[in-house]
Amino acid sequence: MDSGLILFGVSPVWSGFAALVWIGVFQALGWSLWQMLWRGARSDTRCLTQSYGQIPTGLLALFFQQVLGMGGAMLLLLLLAVCGLFHWPGIAMAGGGSVGIAAVLRYRGSAIKTVGASDHALVTLPEWCALACAVLLSVAVSWRFPGAWDDTSYHLPLARAIVEHQSLVANEWLRFPYFPAFMHLLFAGGLLVDTWLAQWLATWPVAVTLLGLMGASRWIFGHSAWGVFAWALYICTPALGHSLGFAYVDAGLALFCMAAVLGVAIWAWPSAREHRALLVLAGLCAGFAGGIKFHGLVVAGGSVSAVLIVSLIWGSGKRAVGNVLAFGVPCGMVAVFWYARSYWMTGDPIHPAGASIFGYYLWTEQDLVLQMAEQATHGLSKQWVNFLPGIWHAHVPYLYAAFGLPLLLIRGNRRFWFVVGFVVWANVLFWFWISQVDRYLVPVLPLAALLCMALVRGLALLATSSTVGHEPTDMLVRCFWMLALACAGYLAYSSLIQWHKRAPLSAQREGFAEIALLHRAEELAPQYGERVLNMGYENAFFYYRGQLIGDWFGRAAFPRIADCSSACRMRPPLETQRIMQDLGVRLVLIHSGKFPFDEAQYSSQLVLLGKSGPGVLYGIRPTP
């Protein structure tokens, strides 16, 4: 188990088979939830029979089923973790039960159709080819040794703690032990097999995002190739690219946010707005987003605001409260566990962000000030004059296309684009004024790319003097699809080339000098104990099977251990030894480049146990 967690000890064939099983479970569980959702609303489906107002079918149905399946799987994993049943037998029973429920619903003969009258097939051949490219990309980018930064400092360590304890636990030495952790439960499910599977589960949402973009494009444009181009824009964004393939939560967050907004946007269509099942669907997706990361609540807030505005402007004010509740209640029911847990354990429902209101726990006021100062270093100064340059600085130029939103609002599908544009711009404004970390834009980037493609399509129609009802020739459609597939194929080919050029996993592992020293610490655990203080290796938590402590924030904060009055450097060895004893630690791993120290002085007072690269491992001398 442990070697597999770090060294990719399971064969690729077994890992690939496990990935297929996860996809199957997502689909079975999602299909079951989809049937339950629409069966409960079947009596009201007469209002959904018109062109843009029908129950989502085809690609959109498949998309929402995968999203619901992932969300349902996370809820099942949460239940298992809370009950202390997070192990192979428990997960196998939960997965088997999901497939069994789907089979019962399927063979009872009352399933809601997923192919509408206007759909020739659930997924066409070109769409299958585009999806195949996305699957290849997800496999290629995730087959690498973990070590982007946040994955090994927080995400994977939290997931491994769940695996090791077979239940939901909080390692309070990690930076954010009480953050929402839906995606971490999926990572933990992957770690039961291998690290690659955990990284692939973090990347699979990218392929599902393509499914959603193609489905939305087919539904609104009548041609799904536009969704492929939107997906290409999204994939090529540096904000996503630098973490793509590693165990980050951003791709999953973006998937659920997009699903939530699409659900509201489809509901806003005149012939569907009376059907609240769409709002329930959107609320569930928003709840999962809020249970993945705090930023999911921002998208949920924008979405529920859009529901209220659409209800008041284009509908009956009497129904506004009911519409808001139809979205908000399922959203809150899905997400509330993580915030209630945080409040119960720390007194702060959004720990540590709410410390100035709810009180400090683990973090001090100095820690929070330091975190805010670090966040302020990203982007440009928060002034309106920097708003447009700020978008360019984040390397998301297609966000500028969203300024063309008014052009889309004059067309027949203006309510759909109003919802999408409103949520995108609300979140961009939040990003600009709160924290300009480029990854914080990722939740709305798929929607922004879709907006961009809508504007490009509109301009192309104007340039060719086409009318709205004009049907392109079959040859033009084929050529357009060939261009879209060439784009998707190029992205998949590029990822495969990068995979081929990447060093073998063993060589990638050797690039992390601290791993050898942490392995040495594991060997010395019987003599020195399993707890190790790190100074400058806060991204190495996943590489150590004992208890690693030390970070810029929290109980073992670097500024309170080292002398950071000017540039940080280690204190004299006797002072360091006293601090180590207060922390219950007898081993310290120091990054000499980040925390310089007098090696001769340290070696005379402490036991030098190992050196590797800039890392030095010391131990407190055993007492006679």
C-alpha cells in the first residue's frame, strides 16, 4: 500500500481497469439520480417539450449524469468515511449498490429517455472522437510523479490520512485541515489503488467538461463543435495548465460550477422556467462545488442571484422565493456538512478565513496577516484602472470576449446568456478585488470560453450575412468538425508527446532530494520517533509516512521557529533544540537554501543524520 502511494507500485493495466470502474460507477450512480430527479417531476414535463425547453437530452443528459454520479460518489465516500468504513469492502459494497439500483431502474421499464426527438444519437461519431482525445489527454497529463506543490503539501496528504485511518480525520499539522474536502475523498478512493489513479480522478473532470461544453453548444447552437473549441481555450489556459495532471481540486471545482450555471441557464429559457427540477439539479451541483472549495460558494451565490433576477424580471415575483429555495435548499444540504464540521471543531465555519470574526484556532492573527499579504502579491493593485490589465496579467485573454455579452442579449436566447454572463462577471469581479491568484478564475473559465465562442459565432454569422434560420451545408459541417477534431487531436497529441519526453517515474522521484532524507527519518523512527520538523519543505508532507510538521502558518509556523526579523535564517542550535522539544520533535529537516544556518555549529550540537541536495537532517543527541 505505502509503496504504491508514492512509487506507482500497481501495474498500469490494473490502474486503468480501476479508472474504467470509477467511470462506470459514476455513470450508474448518475443515471440513477437523474431518473429519480425527473421521475419526481414527470407530471410537469409537458412544459418542457418545446425546442430549447425540453429535459436535457443527448450530450447534456450524459454530462449531467456524469456530474451527478461524481457528486453522488463523493457523498457515498463521505458516508463511508464518517462511519469508519473507508476501505475496499465498504467502497465495493457502495459501488455495487449503485450499479444495482441503476439496473433495477433500468429494467423496470420506466426510465426517462436521454435521447430527444431532435437528437439522432446520444453521442455522434465526431463527438466520440473528441471525447477520446480528452480521455487520452487526461491519462497522459496525470501519469507523472506528484510534486506540483499544493498536491503534496495538502491535497494528497489529507487523502492519505483518510486511507490510513479508514475514516474522516483532520491532520492539524496540515495548512487547511478543515477545508471542504469532497474531492479529497475521491483522491483517497484513488490512493487505495495508486497515486496515478488519484491524479487521474483529479483530471477526469476535464474530459467531462468537454462533454458539457459540446452538449451546451449542441443545445444552443445546434452544433457541438463549438464546444470543442471552447474546451481547447480552457485547456490552454495557464491558470489550469500548471496544475493539470496533479491532484488539485480546480478542474473538479470548475466542472461542478459549470454544471450549476448551465442548469440555471437552461431553466431560464421561457418554456422551462416553470420547471423547478432544473433548479434542484443546479442547486445540487452548486452544493458539490461549495463542498470542494470556498470559491464554489461564490459561484453558488452568483447563480442564486441570477435565479432571483430572472424570476423578477422575466417571471412572476410570487414565484421568486420558491425558485430561490428550489436552488438554495439542495445546495445547502449538500455543502453544509463541511462548514458545520469546521464550526464544530474550530468555532469558525470557514476556518481559518473567518478567524477575525469567529476567533483564532491553530492559526494566529500574525498567520492570517501573513497569508493575506501573500495573496496580495498576486496580480495588480486593486484599482479600477487595473481591471482590464489584470485580466491580461492572468493570461486569460478570452475573458475580454465576455464584454461582447450585450451583443448576445439582443438575440432570442438572451436569458441563457444573461445567466452565464452574469455569473462569469460576478466571479471575475470577486477575483479582482479579493485575490488575483490566476487559479481562482478557473471555476468560470469553461463558461467564459463558451461565451467567447458564442461571440465568435455571432460575428461570423454577421460577417457572412447569414440569417438565424440558415442551415449550413453538409460539406461545411464536415469541414467544421474536421477543424474541431484537428484541434482536439493536437491537444491530445501534444500531451502524449510531453508524456513520452518526461523522465521515467524513478528519475522524476530522484529530483526531490528531500525524499531520501525523509526515508532516512523513517528508518530512524524507532530511535528518534515518527515526528519530524521540516524547515522549508512544507510541500513534502505526502512523501513522509510519519508525522511531518512545519509550515508558514499554524502551530509550527516557520516565523516562530526561525529568525525572520529580516531574511529568515535558523536560530542557534540550542534555541532550535529547545523549540523542537516544546513541539515533541527530535528530528529536523532543514532546507539550507531557504533557512541558512551555521553547519559546523549545528553539527557540534546536534547529530548529523543525512544530507541530500540543499536538505540536511539533524537529530537531538540521545540522552545517556
